[in-house]
Amino acid sequence: MTQNTIKNEQVKSHELLKEMYQDDYFPDFLVDKGKGILIELCIQIESQKPANLEDLYKLTHASTDKFNDLGEEFYENDSELETAARENIAADFEFIAKAYGFDADTEELIATRDW
């Protein structure tokens, strides 16, 4: 599953988790997994077409939970989902919501996070 499978042109051309890729503290193979979570979220939004913010939040919370699980792998590789990662991930959740026409609260998008 790649970003090319996304139909939304705005998302397709956006560089997901760019700041994390630019920082050697975050192993690329783990950032790739994070990017996969975001791509999967976009595909779910496109296929399920959430009708309102509540439906969108259900999807973003499930994706956030996957980032929670991924956090363990970052620890195992001498890294962590710290401030820079949190900001980059949250910004991309917000970007995705806006790209699909939602005016969502960023904190609510990632309300289930433990990072």
C-alpha cells in the first residue's frame, strides 16, 4: 500500500511525516510504518466516507492506537515518539482531516494517544 493508492490529490502529493524522515533520531523503517498508518487512514476515509466528525474521530482514534503500539518499536530501537514526532504526527492528522473537508479539533483527532 503506497501513497499512490490514495485518490485525494492533495494528500497524494503531501510528504507525510517529513520532519521525522529528516531527523536521524527516528529510524526510517519505523517512520515508514507510521506513514503506512496514515496512508491506511486515508484509504479508510475514502472508502468509508465518514459523514461527520464523530465518524472521522472513530477512524483517527483507531489509527492513533496503532501509533501507540508503534511507540514500543521506537523504544526498542533507541528512539521514541517525543515532542518533534508528536508535533509532526499531529500536524499530519490535521492535514488529512482538512484535505478531506473536515474542520476537526487536532487534539480530538489523536485523543487516544499515549505519546
